[in-house]
Amino acid sequence: MSQFSAALFRAALGLLRALFSPPRGRHARRRSTRVRRYADPKPATRPLPPAVPRLAEPRETFPADDVALVRPYYTAHEQARIQAAATARLEQWAAPRIPKPRVPEGDLLASPVTFEDLAQVTRQWIAQQEKKQATGVRG
């Protein structure tokens, strides 16, 4: 029994030594607290930009009516665009109206067909088929 208690005390003593001893190994290294050569201890400040030169006063003044505020080619483009839209509108309005196509008189499928009309046409077709069979014509 004394062997077991000695082994237990040895393990406990090893644990205490590990807790209170300084760390060892590659994970125990700490970063150096000294200032490195490339580090600048004072904060960086930006230099002030050079002063912007002021423009001289104009030698002449022009009346506002003489100065074109819009470029002439832009005005011409806008006028052409407006003119094209107006012409298209006029052509659409003045174009001859195309009437709706008329339904041909003899076309049964295009005209409104009632059930009686359909029944009559079916009777005619059946009669034609019976006549063909009676005469012996195949088709």
C-alpha cells in the first residue's frame, strides 16, 4: 500500500512542479519587448498640401445674354430628336386605316357556325361516303 501512496504523491508533486515552474519549449517564447530598428516611436504626421493658387480677376466681363450656356451641337441634337418624334406621331395619325379583313362567304370554318349547320354538313358527308361505298369507289 505504501507503494501506491508513493506513486500518487510522486504524480501530485510532478503536477505542482509543472504548475509553478517557468514555461519551457517553443510555445514559451515571448516576443521581445525592445523597440525594433524599423519601428518609428513617434506618430506619423502628414505634410500639409501646398496652397492652391488663386485665379486672377477676369480682364473683361460679358453680359449673360451673350454667353451660350448650352453647346450648339447639343441643342441641334435635341431639336432633331424632337422633330423625329413629331414626324413619327404625325405619320402614325395620318396613316390610312387598314380595314379588318372580310370573312369569305364560302368558308364554313371562318363564319359563325351553329349546331344545326354542323349537323347538316355532317349528314351530307355521311351520305357522300355511303354513296361511294355503294358504287365501289375507294378513296
